[in-house]
Amino acid sequence: MSPAERADLVLAGIEIAGTLAFALSGFIEATRKRMDIVGIATVAFVAALGGGTLRDILLDRRPFFWVERPGYVWLILVLTVAGLVLMRARHVEFTGRAMRWPDALGLGLFSVVGTSQALAMQQPLIVAALMGVVTGVFGGVMRDILCNEVPTVFRDHRPYAVCSFAGAWTFIAAQALAAPAWVALSAGIGVAAGWRMLALARDWRVPGWTGR
Amino acid sequence: MSPAERADLVLAGIEIAGTLAFALSGFIEATRKRMDIVGIATVAFVAALGGGTLRDILLDRRPFFWVERPGYVWLILVLTVAGLVLMRARHVEFTGRAMRWPDALGLGLFSVVGTSQALAMQQPLIVAALMGVVTGVFGGVMRDILCNEVPTVFRDHRPYAVCSFAGAWTFIAAQALAAPAWVALSAGIGVAAGWRMLALARDWRVPGWTGR
Amino acid sequence: MSPAERADLVLAGIEIAGTLAFALSGFIEATRKRMDIVGIATVAFVAALGGGTLRDILLDRRPFFWVERPGYVWLILVLTVAGLVLMRARHVEFTGRAMRWPDALGLGLFSVVGTSQALAMQQPLIVAALMGVVTGVFGGVMRDILCNEVPTVFRDHRPYAVCSFAGAWTFIAAQALAAPAWVALSAGIGVAAGWRMLALARDWRVPGWTGR
């Protein structure tokens, strides 16, 4: 296997792990809201595929990535049914903690991929960085809207979207410096995921208006 | 009148009845939320036309069906004003029960039409079925989001989206078996609407996470 | 400076003032919800740029106006950070009252611009008027959805969307009468903004269902 093939394999693995982590976040929130299987499956879909879909609508890209690879749709559908069966049979409880690493890596990957696709379409740099953030973060925003909550990412005070933003700019900078593709990708993913994990470990906060 | 013309007439009738039933569901929910006429009209629009619009955005189809036939926009606008005048003058109360048949038929028709349009654009089968569900169900989802509620269809535990999904697959199967267009259409609409009405009559439930 | 140049300058001034007023409305609502800086910036973006973006998606226009002029994105980003710093340092409180004139003028301008763009794409008149309303009003609708509120414009009972609608039809009528561009623009903006300010001053109400 050549290094390029190996890199592709790693990226595909991160993409699948990240998508599943995002889908699981939707599954968990929907079951907390006592939704039925339709709601749980829809919220899992939207959490996993919504960010990339919104990016593609904004960039006017078709077909969507999940139309090109409908396996993702089937995968989420099967996992939703399986997860529900498991929860009812065994009283398994899913918690988010084990998902932190795949979630952070998925955030990094999606942010960088979204930025890269926007750059390929000659978008301005700030727009490309925002497209990265949309790809990484807006699945979760739409998940929370469907669950009738203020989006977690807007009020969590823990770095999430800012990690995505930083990863996007790291990727942009690396590309501007003519770094090889895999270096730019790794740097972007590493900064986003690394900062996210460090922020969780150290309990860093982003500023907000908490006053009075 | 030829059979084909008669079939077209029946379909047009179902489309109008279904659209009005969906619009009325928006009207009712918006008045319950004590919205003003702007909110009531907007929620009625979104409930009636939102699912098809979202499908067209996802499939990148233009013009929207309500841009091709702006009569629908006028119709909903006039009915909103008329409904409000009626409610204020006579204390008429609109209830959803009388709307069950037009709503179920509309669900069936919109699901099948959405699926058919996606198939015509060579989408994968699972994507085509989902586009049917989006067409039939997401007007109601957006209606509930605008009203700041968890979408009914996600937590109702009564079959609605699954009827739409079943109707979509029935249509896909009938087309794959080279059934004539009107047979495939009727089968899809019949399965979706029939299942929906049967489920309401027998109080069937879809599984969900209700535990502990 | 020719009269045409002077008119362009006035319009550019209104556009900037209106965009800032809309962004500030998002800033205020997000801080009230005690969001962090990510939420505040996102809600400010969506309030300011969401209406025009939704219009462009519905009309399938690309690039978005804020992609053509990314200065708007930077401006909102910088102002969000500056506003937050100011609030934390000085306990400044932003209130909506001072924003009434720029907000009303922005509403008028965006409504007329949205209508004009839809007309240029040969949309039916009712659709063009609705596109004006979407441009003027739906940034605020999306702002409120992100903040998990029933959109203010749907239940405020004070004319806002109807002013936008009236401005759009004024512009359409003026164009149909072959009025010069600047006359049609001023008439549309004047009707929308003027009615809005008058309605606030006189405490006019739009009807709704407030009964029982």
C-alpha cells in the first residue's frame, strides 16, 4: 500500500467514525426527548449529514455526498433500529463521553473538508473558513433545533466552533504555504481536534455575556 | 373524457385537497399559539408548501411548483384571511378530525410525487424514498419548528412518516415491475393513505424510547 | 457627483445601516439568552444576512451577496467581538429603540431589493412580493428560531411583515407604471419604512386570533 493509499484509508476511517459519532449524538438527544423511531432516525440523520448538506446547498454543489454514497443513509437507518432494539432489550445507556475522540476527529475532518471544497470553488477565504465551520458544526445546530433546544454549541462556553474555525484557518494557511495535501489536512484536523480535546481536559471556556 | 384525463383530474383534486388540509393544520397550530395574521399566513404557507419546497431545494429543481402555479399562494392567502374573519365573527372552531382523510390522501400523493421526481432525476432508491418522505412530512416539521414545538411527527408514536415511507417504496416497487403509471401511483397513495387511516382507527403505535 | 451616483451612495448607506441594525438585533437577543461568543456571532450573522441568503437559495442565485462582498462577514465578526468587549468592560446596555429608524429603512430597502431581483428573474408578481418579504423579514425569523423563540414577527401584532409586503407591491406598481428606477425604489422603501415608523408611533395593530 502506498503512503497516499494509506492516508486515504485513514481519512475514510475518520469520516466513518466522525459520522457515527455525530449520528449517535442525535440518537441520544432524540431518545432523551422521548421521540419515536421516526424522530430518532431523523435527528440522527440530520446530526450526521446535516452540516455537509447545508454546506452543499450554500455552495450549490450536487449531488450531496450522501447521494453519491447512499451507504451512509442505510448505515444510519440500521444503526438507529439496532440502537433502539438494544436500549429496549438490555437497558443499555449510551453516553457521550466515549464519543469525545471520534467527535473531535470528525469535527476536524469535516471542517477541513468543507473549507477545502469551498476553496476549490474559489470562495473568499473567510467564506471558505465559515463553510468549514458550517460543515463541522451545523449538523449539531439543526439537531438541537429539531429537538426544540437552544443549540448547545451557541451557549456551551466550551470551545467547539472556534476549534473548527482554527482548524479551517490552519488548513488555509498550510495550503497558502504550498504544503503537500496530506500535511495541510493533518495540520487542520490536528489543530481542531487537538484543541477540542485539550479544551475539554483543561475545562477551557470561551467568553460570552454571562453578566448581571 | 379519456381514462388518462380522468386520472389527472382525480390527482389534481387530491393535490388541492391535500394542500388545503396541510395549510389548515398550519392555520390551526398558529391560532393556538395566538399568532397574528402574518404568523398564521406564514405557518399555513410553510405547512402546505414547505415539504415540496425543501424537496426541490435538495434536488436542485427550479422553478418551485408554487412558482409555476402561483394560484396556490393566492389560495392560501385568501383562505387564511377568510378563516380568520370567520373565527372572529362566528367563533367557529376548526378541528383536525374532519381533515384526516384529505390529510392522509395528501400525505400519500405528496410522498409518491416526491419519490417519482427523485427517480426521474436518477437518484438512488433510498434517496428517492426519503425525498418522498420529505415532501409529505417536512411541511409539518417546519410548521412545528416555526411554532417552537418539537415536531409532532417525531414523537407522536402514531404512524405517519412510516406510512409515507411505505407508500414511497410501494411506488418504487410498482415502477420496477413496469406497472402502468396510474397503477404505481394508486398503489403508492393507497398504501400510504390506507395505512395511515387504519393506524388511526386501530390506534397502532410505532416503537420509540419511552423507557424508565 | 451625478444624481445617479448620489442615489447609489444613499442606497449603500441604507444597506450598511440596515445590515448593522439587523445584526445588532441578533446580538441583543443572543446576549439575552446568555449565549457564548460563538452563539452571539452566529445569531448576528443570521439576523443580518439570513433573509437575503434564503431569498438567494429560493431563487437559486449564486454567489450570495455576502460572498461577493465578504467585507460584510468581517464587519459583523469585528462588531460582535467589539460589542462583547464593550458590554463586559463598561456594562453598556444595548437597547432596540435607537435602532428603529435604521431597522425600518433596512426593512424597506431589503424588501424592495428582494422584489426587484425576483422580478428580474421573471417570477410571478405574488412570488416577487413574497421574495421581498423573505429578504426583509426572514433574517429575524431565523434569529428567533436559533434562540428557541416563536418568531417575534409572527405574534407581535405590530405591523412589520405587512409593511414589507406593502413596500414590495408599491415597487411593483411603480415599475409597472414605468417609473424611473430611483422613483420606484424610493416609493417602495418610503412606504415600507414610513408605515413601520407610523405604526410604532401610533401603536397600530394587525389582526390575529387572540380570542377566548
